Amino acid sequence: MLIIILIYILIVSGINTEYIFRLPQKDKGQTAFTVDEPNRFLSCKAVKKRPKQNIEVDETGLPISQEYLRLIKLAGCKVVTSSKWLKQSVSVMKTVC
């Protein structure tokens, strides 16, 4: 809700500016990926490295839901980056005219 209010304020202000900000998520949402198939969402190198470093494949490595990313784009923002590990955050950019 906060993001919608922020975007509304920026649009109403009439300023022609580009903003980049980090948008934390409560969760990652529904995803088509599962921890049973890590090769679908992790690189081959990452999959091979995990047993050597005694790191389990778990839900924290799953990507953010494509539906969440779609809704961010629908709000008029451009997804710049998204992180699997930084508290499920997404960096978004919004150009306001």
C-alpha cells in the first residue's frame, strides 16, 4: 500500500524525475520453482558449491514471484534488480513526468 501512495504522490507532484528505491516484500509469493529442482533457479556453479560449503537448498533461495514483479510493472515501475536473499527485496525505478 505504501508503494501505491508513494507513486501517487510522485505522479500528482508533476515533477519530471526518475526515482530508484528498494521495495521490501513480506514474502516471495507463489513460484513455479521448488527446492527439489534447484537447477531450475540456481546456476550450475551454485548448485555444485552448496554441498562443498554445507549449505542446504531451501526456500530462501527461491526467486520472487513473477506475479509480484508483474504487479510492480503494472503500477508503472521498472524492476531494476531483485534479490533472492536480501529480505526478498526488489529495486524499482519510476519516472514521473
